[in-house]
Amino acid sequence: QVQLVESGGGLVQPGGSLRLSCLASGFTFSEYGMTWYRQAPGKERELVASITSTGDKTNYADSVKGRFTISRDNAKNTLYLQMNSLKPEDTAVYSCNTVRWGRDYWGQGTMVTVSS
């Protein structure tokens, strides 16, 4: 079955960096676009960044443009989110997502806390 497992979250000071990973299994990773979402406490989930199946096109929320980079390694079935210049407002649970045959698949999420 489809599985998405995120890792790499943690506590970081403002201005710091983290790299999130999402290991995919149970489907042909290289054939599907992938998306990172986040949900801050008390707020709705929002799209952070997305990438096409080949990695040739990416899209970012305005709030993270120039600071975050989405990428993928299809040989390793892994999606990444490099987060630089982190701000307290980036604090959230980050989850990876794919849509396969009209159905959404989600990982369990990884918590990112930006605080001094």
C-alpha cells in the first residue's frame, strides 16, 4: 500500500535551516507529482511547495519563496524540502502528499518548531 514517511523536523532557532525528507513506497514514485503541506496550531492546512513527477517544475507559496526549496530523488523514492532562513511563523506540522487515482495520500507529518 502507499506509504509516505516524513522525517527531519525538530526545534531550530530563527534564521536556521532544516531539511525535511519524505520516503515513499507502495507506488511508482517517479510517475507522480508531490506536494508539501503544513498546518500550524489553530490554523488551516496550507500548501507549501509542489513538484512535478520529473522535478522539472516547482511551485511555492508566497510566504516561503526564496527561502524553501523542494526537490526529489526518484532513484531513492524520496522527496525533500530544504528550509532556510526559518521564521517563527514557519512553525507547523509538515506533511507530504500525493494524489493517485483521485485519492489523497498523506504521511504522518513531522513537527517543525522555530523558536529562540
